[in-house]
Amino acid sequence: MINTPPSARARALAPLIEAAAGRTEAGTQIPADLLAALHEARLFRTLLPRSLGGDETTPAEFVRMMEIIAAADASTAWCIGQTAGCSMASAYMPPHAAREIWGRPDAAMAWGSGPQGRAIQVPGGYRVTGKWDFASGSRGATWIGGHSRIIDPDGSMRRWADGPLAGDLIERSMIMPKSAVTMLANWNPMGLRGTGSDSYEVTDLFVPDDFSVIRDHAPDRREAGLLYRFVTNHIYASGFGAVALGIARGALEAFTALARSKTPQSSARMLRDSHHVQTQMALATAKLAAARTLLTTTLEDAWSTLRSSGDLPLDTRMAIRLAGSFATHQAREVMDFAYHEAGATAIFPTQPFERRFRDLHAVTQQIQARAAHFETVGAHLLGVGTPTRFL
């Protein structure tokens, strides 16, 4: 199985993931039996370095895997995408610390939004206090991260002295055993309910130096693989775009089956015979294919650029942002078509539309999907207000 591509392993598990989707949502976490199968298939280790027993797969293969999983269940895909992205922090940590965190075959790290913590530097590490939200996958995690500001002895927040981040506040991610963190079981959203994205907090917790990390900080990078020239925002933007594509693909496939059998009330012909439905079906199929192609080819082109130059220029980073955001928004349009044209059938939880509708509209509310990303990319393309850095 180690030599099998992640997308093939995901495809083999897709029926099991889909069969468990109702339990995943009802329990607001991945059920224990499914979680064990996902670990056995190593789907949480796809972005972990090979030196730590991971796949260190390409971003294009990662998004192919994510779409397959999301077509079966969005919450499961979201947890895998979030925790796999977290594992990229291992490339910036001392090897002994990374091995302690990810050494177990069932290891996974989750973290929430940030930076919401305050870390006071003390001999050997930091005293950390904070509360964070949206820790997707935390109920099945073994370690928890907390993004934090560094507090100097005079009480001020530490800033970068020089370089491209000069003047910005420094942020470090504190990596803590889950047993040391107080989890707050407060996850009760409209969609992506199965992610168990709880809040959590710590008070004056000591975190050793080696278990803190500045994410995506090139001078601290310890892994030579091309994957770690991508930053976590590239992976999250792409991976969550793939989640949206998978949800929409699942909905479109369900609608296709419905249209071939349903005759709407007050109509003499089946859904499939409606010229309007036929036209919109073709357009929806084209939207998904175009968005998927843009996402995967953009990531493949970025990989080729890295191979030839060793760096990702701003144009390439902007292209990744555009492709990920475009995928999410196109998927939403496809989902809305399938949901609307399914009629009253779509509103019942026993049908394959209602949960997907809620899940996809939850995806669109996440920071990686905000419409402002199009403005950022458009400004860059027009040479107006291009940022000096773009993560």
C-alpha cells in the first residue's frame, strides 16, 4: 500500500467513507472504525516528509485524493486536509520533536484559527496562554497546535526586525499533547458537522523550544523536498478547493441518477427531458471539469517551476490562489443547480443532496474561499497594489 498513490487508496476507501457519513455527521467526528481504516491507508500522512514515514506527495496528487474523499463525505475530507496541512510544520522542526509528534501510525495534529495565544519566552521554551477556535479533526488528533504571539519581557509583542516581514508581529505555533489541552466540545454548525472543529484553551502551559515552530519560515526549513517550497496556505487553498469540487461532483452524480427517474409534480415529462435541465447539466459538468483542470494543472506547473528554478515566483503563487478560490466558487454554482433542480427531493436528509448542500455552503464561508481573493489576484494581474509577499 505504501507505493500506491494516495488517490488510489482514497478510491478504495470511498465506499466505506460514504457508508459512514451519517455516523460521522451525527457524532460530529470520524467514527473510530473509519478513523482506524484511514490511518491504515495512511491518508493523514500524505504531506508528511518521507524521513518521518510520510508520502511527501505532490500537491496535484493531494488534491486528486481530496476530491475523491469529499465526494464520499466532506467532513472526512476536511479533517484529512486540515491535519495533513498541519503535518507540513514537521519540515521546520527538529527531527527528534517531529518524530515524537508523528511517530505513531495513528498520529495526527490539529490546530485552530490564530494567532489567539500569547507565549512568554522562558528558559527552555514558552509559557503559553490562549483560546483557539475551529480545530478541525481535533477529536481524532493526538497533538494540538496553537498559533501565538511572542511576548517580550517588557510586555510588548515581538516583531520581525528585518527582511520582508520587517515590523510584522512574530507568530509561532506551539505544539502541545492533546492531553495537556482543555478541549471545549462546542461544535454545532450548519454544515461540516462531522469535522468536530471544537475550540480549545490552555493557561500558562510550558511548551519546549523544540515543540514550537514558525510555519513556512524558509531559514528554518529542514527538509529538501520540493513539497516544502509550497507554504501551508497553498495547500489549504488547493485542498479545500478540492473538497468543494468533490462535494459538487457527488451532488451532480446524484442529480443525474434522479433526473433519469423523476417526473416532477405537475409535469408530464421526466427531469431528464427538460431542455433547461439538459442545458444546465452540460454547463455544470463543464464548470467542474474546468475548475478541476485549472487546479491540477496550476499545481503541476508550479511543481515544474520548482524543479527548474527552486522557487515559486509571485505569479505562480497568485495562480495557485486563483485556482483554489475558483474551484470553490464554481463548485458552489454546481451544487446550487443540482439542489434547486432536484426540487422537494433535495430537502430531506435521507436524500443525497441536503447534507452536501449544507457542507458546501459551509466550505464557502471559510477564509480560503472569500471573494476578496479574486480582488487580490486581479489587482496583481493589472499591476495595481500587488503585495510584497503573498502566502
